[in-house]
Amino acid sequence: MKRLFSTPKRAVISVICMVVVIAAIIAIAVKSTLITKTEAKAVALGDAGLNEAEASALRIRLEFDDGRFQYEVEFYNNGSEYEYFIQAKDGAIIARDIEGGADGNNYEQNLLPDAGNQSAADGNSSAQLQEDKGNQPVIDGNGAAQSQEYSLDEAKAAALTDAGLSESDVTFKKAELDYDKGMQVYDIKFYTSDAEYDYEINASDKTVLEKSVEPFQIRENPVNSAPNSSDNHYIGVDRAKEIALNHANLSETDVVFTKEKLENDDGGAEYEIEFHSGRTEYDYTIDAASGNIIEYDVDYD
């Protein structure tokens, strides 16, 4: 033992080795008290009312989150995506997330509090897939249920109002409650015949935190030349800036430009225009030949 600690360097190395060994022993002891992947899989499939043959792309992963071990179980069935978080200690379902459906039009999240009475031995949990009513509680890192002030339907209405659309005009692709930087937000995605809209809505006050609109557009005059081409059919960067400002309902004195660049994308020339006004950032992609807005994004900081 004296020789082992005879020099400071050896002493440090010896201490590190002992810590690693002790940590490994503790990890083995802890894992021996957890349910197995097979048991976690049985809980998730039982709750979904499915057998293993009906679940495709099945994936099970043990992870350590918020001071506890939990299994993340993911699989697909009949156009729906299932994601479960299962307490590794006793097999209780912490949260479930079911997205999609046979029609492929409606993707909604359903997070439920820890049932506390579901175990790995059960495997026969309710097969009912409850629809998100907009007021379902969301689970925080400690397994406690929290509630948001505004419902999913109200968040969807806020996004539609901002886009100047009605529910009959759109098809919802995604509408779910999520966390971003410790804040509850709604992720809302929908499309019309002309464009796809992606919104992030504050769950507590329905303000638009971020939005992105991508038109479904075919270039009217595709340009196959490089961005540095001398082709005189380009609208010019000043005209591209003007188009972006008009769309944002801003004037040049209201903003600070951070990017004004002609670029080549998939054989077509386009202007990348970025600017900010106050704490709001705008990002536009404009066709260099036609002046059409290909894509724009607004980020509220």
C-alpha cells in the first residue's frame, strides 16, 4: 500500500481508479433493481393495445434523466408514431406521446401523469388512445403534473389569426405541447395549397415566439447560371431588400440588415436577405429572377 501511494502522481491515479471501480459497482447494483427492456416494451405495447408483431421500427433505450432511470420506447403502427417514457424502477408510465393517424392529417400529443399503478408485470394497461383536448397536463422533470393557461385549440387559433387564415383553409400536420428553454410552448404546423406554416406559440399568453412560412412554389424563370453571372435578368439586391421589407411591413429606416447576398441553390439564383427590427429577426429567400419570395422566417427573441 505504501508503494501504491509512494508519489503524488501514483496517489492521484490510484484514487481515480478506486472511484471508477466504486462507481461501476454502484451502477451495476442500481441497474440490477431496474426492470428489463423486455418488461418496458410489454408495458408500452400493452398500453397501446398492440402486440410486438404489430409494432414496426421498435426501439428501446435506457436513459438517465432528472435524477432517475427511464426507458424510452418508440414504435409505429398504422401511420401513427408512439413514444413512451417508462419508469425503470417500477414500470410506471411517466408520459406517452402519440402522433398521427390513418388519415395522416392530424398529429397531436398526449402527455399523461405517472399513473403510479402500472407495473412491468401488468402489461395490460388501457388500450384507449385519448385525444389531446388541449388542457391535458404536461409532466415536469419531477413527474409532477403542470397545467398551461391556454389550450391547444386556442394556440392553433392564435397561429391561424397571425397567418390570416381560417381552420377550413388549412390542414394541420402537427399540433403539440413542448418545452423550449424551460418554457411551455405549442408547436403548430399546418399547410394550405400554397405554403407550409410552422409556428411556436407561448402556452401562457398565446404570443407568437417564432414562425416560418415556406411557399410551395415552382420557379417561374429558373436560372442555371452561377451567382456571379453577368445575367442582367436578376432583379438586383436593392429590389430584393425592398420586396422583403414590403412583405414585413417595415421601412429601411426601421431595420438593420445583417445579410444581403446573391447565392446559388440547386441551379437557381436567389437572394438571401436578413435583417432585424428591435428584437425580431427576419430571414428571406427571394428568387433572383422573378422576385418571388421562396421562403421567409420570423424569429421573435
